[in-house]
Amino acid sequence: MKTFKLYSLSLLEGKEGEVNQRLIPIEDGLIINMENQSQTWFIEAVIDHEYYDYFKKVKENSGHILVDVIITSKDNHPAAMITKVQTISKLSKGISVLLEAKLALKRDVIIEDVLKDLVNEGYSDEQLLTQFHNKMENLAAHPQSALNTIYRTIKENGQYNLQ
């Protein structure tokens, strides 16, 4: 088991065929890789009380949420995860939300989508390589095409009750 500091948490919400990213400001948080066969992660985030009703509704509906997390440092690449609300605890300031998670998007898919986007933008040869390195170094969010693909795939799969 490995534990990391949760740097940021964003909800990935589908609307009209596109995925919108909504940053949830966190007061504190951690993410745990259980390192088990089912590749389970747990995310605990201390957030503002205004999100209580949203997470309560998802939990009551046995729903799933697609999220993007960055761990340890803002310089790390994001990880898209499909999550299920396990518990919501009211605190004196805000709430604590515990999410059970699985990786929804592998790094190879991200790399492939960045490369496809650059080729579609007309880059080739040395320009392509330079732009690719720049994009990968500054990847603060997944490419929109990758988010749209993973959201659509999860929605069509039927395995998850995406909220």
C-alpha cells in the first residue's frame, strides 16, 4: 500500500457529447494505492460543505463519478479515475468524502491522444517532436479528446452508473 498527498480533484462531467472539468477546491486530502489485484485506490478529500448534497445524491443513487486527480505536486500528470462514494462525513469546517477508485485512463492512452492531436494540428518531423515534449511536460489536464473518449466508453459500457 502506498499513500500520496492529494494535490487537486476535478469532476469530469459529460454534457452534450463533451466533458467539462469542474475543479473542486480541497482543504486537504490523500490518495491510497492499495496495490491489490483489483487495482483499487481510495481518495479522501476534505472539501467545502457546499458539495455535501452533490455527493450525498451520488451515494444514494449508487452512482459513479469520473474524476481527475493530481497527486503530490502540481507538476505531476493527472490521473482519470472512475469512483464510487463510500462515506461522507460532516466536519466542523466542510466535509470529508471517501471515494473508492479505479484508474480509468492509462498513461499510454494519454500519450497517444497528445500525439494524435499534434498530428491533426499539422505538426511533423522536428516540430512534432518539440511540440510533443512541450505538451507532455506541461500536461496539467488530459487532452479533451481523451476525456471525451473515456467518458463515452464508460457511459456505453454499462458497468458504471455515471452521474
